[in-house]
Amino acid sequence: MATEVRVPTLGESVTEATVATWFKKPGDQVAVDDMLCELETDKVTVEVPSPVAGTLAEIVAAEGATVSTEALLAQINEGAAAPGPAAATATATAAKSAPAPAEQTVAVMVPVLGESVTEATVSTWYKKPGDTVAQDEMLCELETDKVSVEVPAPAAGVLGQILAAEGSTVQAGGQLAVIGGDIS
């Protein structure tokens, strides 16, 4: 299945950015949260992480291109590239021993906040523990002295625990919450 990588919310009143650097190229394997590219605006530099694990199938917006919020940047084919027979057997064995989806958790992390910005304040949580969330649904909003950043859910599931309450200060790259697996 192909997953679209889109331009994230860039900040209040910022509607476009320039694709500065691609860290991956088509055919590269990517893990969840691997940095794919960097976008630059007149106010902030934003790194775009991979929303899924898989293979970078296509780069739609080349370096130097100007893109608007929510524009398509790339496509990722979920899962590993065509595995050989040994890899297929290892994958099948791993799948049998993997925990049930209800037991899996995904960390919700503070995104890159911009050049030289190291912390933010949690201004609003849109969801509460126990709420079902869809991938890319907005969970909370962070405020810095330069920009407001909405934090999307990195995966679908149930918001299990909020680790940074409204009004608390969080560090760039810190953990905000935990999402559990899909409801069974």
C-alpha cells in the first residue's frame, strides 16, 4: 500500500516552503520517523519524518521546489521491498511472535520546532486519554515564541497516556503522549 507524505502545517500565516534537502532517494528503505527531507520558510526550517516504514517510491517535490501546506512531497510503499525467500520466512516467523495490535504502542514525539528553537509550551490537547485517533489527526498544539505547531497522530489507535499536560514546557524531540493499538 502506498502512503502519501505531505507538507506539514508550517506555522501561523505560513502557507508555503521550499524543499531544501532530501535525505533519502527513491528505492531507499525508511523506518517510521526517519527524516525524509527538510523544508525552509522565511521563518522556520522543518524536517519531515516518514509516517510509515517501507520503501521511498517516488519524490514528487524536488529540491528547490516551492510547496504549499498539505502539498504532496513523496510516496512510500509500506512494508519492505520484495523480500527474498529467507527474508519472507523470517518475516512470517516474526509476525507469529509479534504482540497483538492492542498491545502495541506508538510514541507521540515533539516535532522539529525550527532552527534554534529547543522548547515549546503545550497549549491545547484536542484529544484525551481513551479517545480513538486516526493517523495524521491533530492531537495537540505547541507554541513557541516564533510559531504554533500542530502535532498529528503518528499512527491510528487509542490515545493511551498524555505525558505533557497543557501549559507544560517540552523539549524538541521529547515525548508528548503514547498511542495504544487499534481497539479490538
